[in-house]
Amino acid sequence: MNTPLVSCSCCGEPLPDERRIDVRFNLPDAALTAPEDARHSPGPAALLRVDGVGSFVRCLLPVRLTHETELVLGVWLEVADATLRDVHAVWDDPAYVELTLRGTIANAIRPWGEALLGAPVTARVSDPGELPYLVAGHHPTAARVLEDIWDRDYVLSRFPQPLPVAVRTDLGSHWSVERTAGLTARFADGADQFAGLGRSVAVTVFADDTLGRTPEEFLAALLAGAPDRLPGQRLTEHLPRGVRHAFWLTPRDHGRERHELYGFTVPTGGTAAGVFCTYESADDISWAQQVWRSLRWDGAADAPPQGLDPA
């Protein structure tokens, strides 16, 4: 498991800068199934020995992302038992700043997965107040992770924890949506779901089973039976290649105040996507509309790279 991406992987303090996003892997993958009494820390929490599994040192893997963002991963390196003893000996010593160690990455890290697991790397201390940083990969994938600049959405959308930045998430079938900052992500009951304090989103992709319908006709079918009865709480927007519609209401049967927004985007081509947003504060209607308007479809051959919505 990984800890939420809202604190420093080294000290746990909140991060004031959205341009650096930290995530910490709690354990090496090989240790996840080991009994708790088989795990031993020789002192610092960043050092770990697991009976029958191996010895590990937590290090930082920096990944450069687009939008001038850096992802810093607190990963585990598997090292020789003698290396673990040597690291322990200098951990709280001035000699720590001279530390260099070799090991293999002990976590399968999305989106690179198994290609990184077991990859040999070198780590060095660059700041005496931080964990050692991976500085060289001795494996093609590890070298690319350290040297290349990666698309921020492509990488961050693989992490389900709350993020301090909005991330565009692939829904499949050429659809995507923006997961706003602070929301977790999961796929359940046939829908991508995001949730945070006082907010939740479920996103579903639809295929039209009736050939030849216009986007307006498909939208009417999607809205059939919907509780869309308040003229002041609905909105239709025509797009260059389709239409989108949203309505919002406040149910009275939940025992507490809760607001809902239902939004659909329907391009040409027999496809559509819908969002169902819930929010506790009425002021969050602008947030829910932002989520709805962030739905994009990139399936048309002549569609611009940014998707259906030219905005």
C-alpha cells in the first residue's frame, strides 16, 4: 500500500508546494505477506530486515513530470545484509552525507510496474536532511524513469490516493475526465469513482444501441425518467460536435443536507459519458459543474488533441 500523496515521504510534513508530490510505499512488495513479527527495524524506520525475505533501505526516486511537477517516490531498495549494517552504522553520523549504495528496486511502481521491480540502481545522499536519492539506473526502464520527462496525467492517474493537483483520468473508449485535487480514485460497480471530504463523483461511459440517433436524441434517451424538473437548475450547452446537459437537485430523504448533480456529454458517434456528483455544501455546485464540463471524448478522427470540449 501507499500513503496519501499529501505529505513528505521523508518526514511526513504537509507539502506547501504543489510542484513536488510525494508518495511513500509502506513496505517492500516481497514483505507485504510476511508476518509482522518477521519485520525488524535496526533503528531508523527507513531501514528494514524481513526474516526469510531480505534487507531493505528506503530511498527517494525522483520522477520529472510535465507542468514543471516532480513526483518523489519513497521506495524500498533491496540490499545485501552487510550493506544494511553499513547504512545503519552511518545513519546518524556525519558520514551519512557520503553514503552511496547499490541495490534493486523492491516495489512495482505504476505505470512501469514489473519492469521496475528488481531493477538495479545506485542511490546517494544529496541532502543530509533527506533519504538517499536514486541517481542512476542500471536497467533500461530505471534509467528512463530517472532521465525522461513524463506526462503528468499519465503517471499520476495511476495513483488512487488523494492528490494535491487535478489529474485527467482515462475512462476508456476515448473518454477522460478530470479528477480534482484531494479525491481518491477507484473502479467499482462499472464506474470510475472519486471521493473526498464532502464530495464524490461516479463516471459512466455509455454506448448507443440505436443506430443513427443524433446526440440530442441520445441525450433525450439518457434523460428519460430523470428527476429533471427544475428549470432554474438545469443547463444545456451545444458543442461543435455534440451537446451536454446537466441538472442538479437537493434530495430530502438522506437525513442530512446533500446535493446532487447529474451531467452528460454526448458527441456524435453513438457514445456518451455521464457524471453523478454529490456534495455537502451548496457552494460546491461550481465544482460539480467543473467536473461535468471536464468530460472529454477524443474518438473523432478530426478531434483536436484536447478532446471534444474546445475550452
